[in-house]
Amino acid sequence: MIKVLGRRNSANVQKVMWALGELALDYQRENIAGSFGFPDDYPNPINVVPTILDGDITVWESNACVRYIARQYGHGSLWPDDPKTLAQADQWMDWQRSGFSDAFFPLFSGKIRAGADNESLADNIAAIGEQYKILDAHLADNDFIAGSSFTMGDIPVGTVTYRYKTLDINRPSTPNVDAWYERLIERPSYQYHVMIPYGTNPAEWVKEEQENAVIQ
Ligand SMILES: N[C@@H](CCC(=O)N[C@@H](CS)C(=O)NCC(=O)O)C(=O)O
């Protein structure tokens, strides 16, 4: 049984939950961070979520958690057998953590967590649109991030894409991203763990966070 420490409305926690769901693994999730706070003995030196515990191992950093779950339990599916496919999945996971997150995080936290308006976030909205154009060009020749099959590479950017697609902002035309997103929203684990309401302002955000506390 894998224990996941982290609130359900954290996108970084959702990456882990989605991976567990894809592999139908048993888990137990605890509400930590945000309005739940952190226990004194929280086993992660930088006090962020997620952290996962699996037997005698503790892993933090969401993409490292996804890689651990995929490598340990998802050979041939989330963890591609072919090293070249694996390298593609890895590459886009690292991209998600770097330029892509740098563009998306200030937009989402500004708009939903701080209640800023679109005008003041115009540069951020333009920046994330440019990132999705990069992804769109890649997906022109690929049904999924690492090629023809769903892998761990789809999970980090796929998680954030639900938020990107549902935010009240202008988005550039990205037909290949749209087609890929349609493939993601057919997946039951994505529907259950990622496609959850997050509100439109800070008060609604906390309300959703608390309402999700009882859901595993
Ligand atoms: N690089 C880390 C970032 C983790 C992170 O920033 N988590 C956020 C939630 S998405 C957090 O714990 N924020 C503090 C809080 O919610 O109290 C990862 O990918 O796991």
C-alpha cells in the first residue's frame, strides 16, 4: 500500500494519484499542505507536497514520484521498455518542470490563488500560450507525449493541461494539443484525480480543498 501525503487539489499530488490510478495500485492519501498545514514530522525537508511512502522508501518531487511508481510498477506501460521512448518521456517531464512551469505557475497562482485579473496576467497568459505551441508542434506527429502510447511522460504536462484548458483565458489555436487532451479526458484515472473543480478565486479554492478532504 503506497501512502501519498498531499492535498487532493494540488496538481503535483494529482500527478502521483493519476499514475497510481493508471496502474490500479492501492494507496492511502492524507490531507497535507494548504489549509491542512504540515505535521511536525513531515518527511520532506522542503515542506511541499507530494511525498510518497512505499515500504521503507520515501520519495518527494512529484516527477520523481511518478518515475518511481512507473519504474517500480509500470514496466511496459507507464515506464516504456524501449530506451528511446523512455528518453522522450523523460525529456518532456523535465520540460514540464522547467520552462513550462515557469510560465504556468505564476498564471494559475495569480489568477486562482491570489485573485488577479487577466489584464495584470497578460504576460503570463502569452508565455504559457507559447509553451503550448511548442507542445503542439511535437504532438503533430505523436498521439501521446512519447509516441503512439500513453506513458509517464503524459502525466506531468497532462495534469496541468486540465487547468490550462479550464481557466478563463485566451489560448492560441493548438489543434494537436486539443486532440491529445481529448484522449486524456477519456481516461478514468484522469477524470477522477485531475478533472476536479478548483474554484475561480481564493475563497472558492479553499472551499474546494476542504470538500475534497473526504475523497481518496
Ligand atoms: N517541485 C515540487 C513542487 C511541489 C510544490 O510546490 N507543491 C505545492 C503544492 S502543488 C506545495 O506543497 N505548496 C505548499 C502548500 O500547498 O502548502 C514537486 O514537483 O513536487
